Amino acid sequence: MTAPQPSARLTRDDLEVGLRDLIRRLQEHDEPVALHIIGGAAIALWHNAARGATQDIDAVLTPADVILATARTVAAQHLWPEDWINDQAKMFLPSGIGVRGEEWELVYSRGSVTIQVASLDMLIAMKLNAAQRRARREYEDLRTLLAEREITTASEAEALFEDFYPGDGLNDTAYRILGLALENPQQPVVTPLDLDTPPNPLQ
């Protein structure tokens, strides 16, 4: 019988500590590795430090096997779920057939490790896309992302969405969430991201 996995909600501080530990361990490999982070973790790390905790880091991982194996070691140290870093959400990235495809911002590059996060515009488009399937979580994120981008009208948001997801019109749920987010903007809390300080190993 498989032992149950621990559960965790990762705060921004948790994300920083975990990534520092991951970086330290990945630097021991000669092979270049890259993480392209999307979703709530990208928002918490780079756009809104006051964002609530997230369950995991969604990312595109290269090479995935090396990063995932190292992430499992970090998880065991912190008693986090093994999939605290995973690549399951990469299927929701823009396909590239629109005016704009994947867009990233570099947040860390040292030695063999590179980390980038989704651009603000791509995050907004992806959150609007996700708002068609779920509501509350996307509403809170869109409030801050739209405010940071200084988008104040639904037509501006729709045009941005169309650039990344051409032909995929927003459904009624997404329009409702977009309207509420525009009516209730919230300025993000931006604090510097520090991934250079090594963690104190719990050994």
C-alpha cells in the first residue's frame, strides 16, 4: 500500500526557500536546466507577494526528469508533496498561433540554472482562459494583474486575450469574473525576489 502524501499550501516564503534549495542542488549537475514558471506561483513570486498560498509550482521544466527528481528530494526535506513542482499545467500555454505566443521574464540565471516566469500579459490571458472553468481563484488574481497592467475596460482585456488565444471567445462565466475584477481592482504588493541566498540544510 502506498503511503499517503503530505499536503501543503506554499506561501511566497516557502516558494523562495524551496527554489533556493532546488537551485543549490541543481547546480551540482553539469547539465543546463531551465524552469519556466506559470500560474499562481509566478504571480506570488514576481507580481504580488501578498497573494495567498498556492498548492504547487506549475512550470515547463527542461530537462523534466532531472528537475522533478531533484524536486522530490527537496519535498522530502520540507515534508511537502512530491509534486510541489510539476509540469501538468503546460498544456494551457498559448499555442503560438496568435499574434503573441509564449512570453517570459528572466528572474534568475546563475551557473547551469535559469528561471523565468510568465510575462504579465501572458498571465492575464491565461487567467482569463482559466476563468471560463473556475471562478473564485481567478477573480482574486485578475484583480491584481489587471490593476498592475492598468487595464480598466473589458474591451482592453478581450483584445489582450485574443492576441494569445485567437478565436477562443470568453464565456459568460469569464465575462462575469472579468467584470467583477475590473470593478474591484487591487494593487499588487511587489517585493524583490531573492534566490541567491542558499538555504540552511536540515541535515
